[in-house]
Amino acid sequence: MNKSTPAYVKTAAEVDRARVAGKLAASVLQMIEPYVQPGISTDELDRICHDFIVNQLKAIPANIGYHGYTKTTCISVNHVICHGIPSEKVLKKGDIVNVDVALIKDGWYGDTSRMFFAGEPSILARRLVDTTLEAMMAGIHQVRPGATLGDVGFAIESIAHREGFSVVAEYCGHGIGQGYHEDPQVLHYGRKGEGVKLLEGMIFTIEPMINAGKRHTKLLNDGWTVVTKDHSLSAQWEHMVAVTKDGYEILTPWP
């Protein structure tokens, strides 16, 4: 690695360590899926995730203590865009639920989130969730050496706009490794050919937040919870991605 290589480019051995952490984070989302049902509280879901991370995975919940945050997960329901704080709030039939998990294993961070349905969702809710997944994957498919983060953002935005949905601009993906939030910032909108050029060994999250209504956001008084200003539904999916020699590798694969 020469002097001109950015600090956020990882060696093959470092990518291996990030891969371990990413797979563990993904396993938390696999584990929690059967529990996401009407009648359970988001606090209970958080507790189950905490116990699994600590006792089964022998890892550290990365969110606890992060800027004073007290929970293991962020759980965002319906019109909550991101950073929903687990509480005694009970899931209702038809709710759409994002569970966002981050953990530390041997000094390396794993970070991923996905959407769940508590019971049968509305047609609009299902279309929003499916479109957001498609948008994330379209962004991931742009990842390869020589491409740009603008290519990633453009692909995501194009899918969202095709369906009449909007992309949240204020919150973005990020580099990740031995730090939770590293450079570069990964915007979920952009222009082809613009932005940071991708290099083999970069690791970052792609985590679009897409609203059924307008893109505008509101931060609640708790200092964490972000909601849609127009109270429309919002969905988010998140993967950790490594840039490989000829493309990409998803470091947080779901079974």
C-alpha cells in the first residue's frame, strides 16, 4: 500500500476480520426474524438481540454507550426513518419494522439492518419495503474498482423515483472497520461518475432510507428518533460491502 492510498483502504487480512464481524451481525437479524410478530415490544426484541450478541456470539453490542445511546439495536417502525429507540411500544399487525444491529468482534465492527413485517402489511408498505431492497441491491451492483459513489447513489435514487418514492438525504452510509463510522460518506443519491472513486479494499455500508411520501425528516425531542415529516411510511435496508478486485463482496450476507 503506497503513501497515496487513503487510510480507509483495508488489506486482505483486514477485510477477513471485517467479514467475520459482518457475518455475526447478519446472524443476529436471522435469529430475531421469528420474534418480530404483533404483540411483542421493541424493548423485548432489543433484549433478545443483546443476549444473543453477548452470550452466543461473544461479541460487544456496538451501540450501547455510543454518544450516550443505551440500547443494543435501533428499531424503527412505520413512519420512523431511523434510530428508533426500543421501548415498551408493542408491534401491531401490519407494522413494518427495521431492526438495525451493530456489534464489535475482536476490534472490528459489523453493521447491518433489514425490514420485517409484523403480520400482513398493506400493499403500499410491501411495495415500499421491496423497492428499498431493490434500490440497495442496485447500488451494491455498481460497486467495483474505478466506479464512483455517485454511481451508487444514482442507481439507488433511480429505483426509488421510478416508484414515486423519495430518498432521505440527511442520513447516509459510511466507511466501517475498526471504527464504527469512517470515511467515506455514502450518499444514496448522486450523479454518475461523480464522488469518491472506489478502490479495492474499501469497506462501507450502503443503507438507503426511502419514504413513501416526501423526503423531509424530523428529529424528535429524544435526540435520536428520526421520523418522516409528513408521517408517511419509511423503509431501510443495510449491507456492509467490500470492494474486491473485480467487483464487490457483501460482508453481511443473509441466508
